[in-house]
Amino acid sequence: MDFNSENTNKFHHSPPQDASPYTSPATTIGIYTVLSVLMVMKSQLGLEAMLEYTSRYLRILEKHNPDVKDAVVKALKIVDVEVIYKDAMRRKDGA
């Protein structure tokens, strides 16, 4: 019995050489997991609890990762969140 062939991780794919770390399968799984947790939290505890958790967790991440915070602040200066929102609402493949 070949253990490895039967238990291959179906989410393990090597990203293309020019792939960004932001589009890697691991990043996609991480983002999907976080968003799923937030949706469950919203449904079980309500929108206010979800927003409070999000704010608190972001403050903790910012405190322990100031370089990441600085990079994200810079990125948010050039990102139009209204455009991102409208694009997501227009997508036909959305649920």
C-alpha cells in the first residue's frame, strides 16, 4: 500500500514561478478560512460581535507586526474599496 499516493493533500499545488505570495493556494485557503470564521461568528453571535472581534484582532496583529501594518496602510492608500465592493457585487459567480 502506497501511503503517499492515497493521502495526497488535494490543496497542495506548486504555484507558478511568477506567482505572488498573495495568490498562492496557501494564502487562498487562509483567507477563505478567516472569512468563513467571520461569517459563522456573524450568524452565531451577530454582526456587532463579529465587528468587535475583527477590530480587536486587527489591533493585536498591528501591535505584533508593525511592518505588515505599515505595508497594508500604504496599500490601502491606493486601493479603492468602493470599486472592490461593487466588483464583488457584480460578479455572476458569487453566492
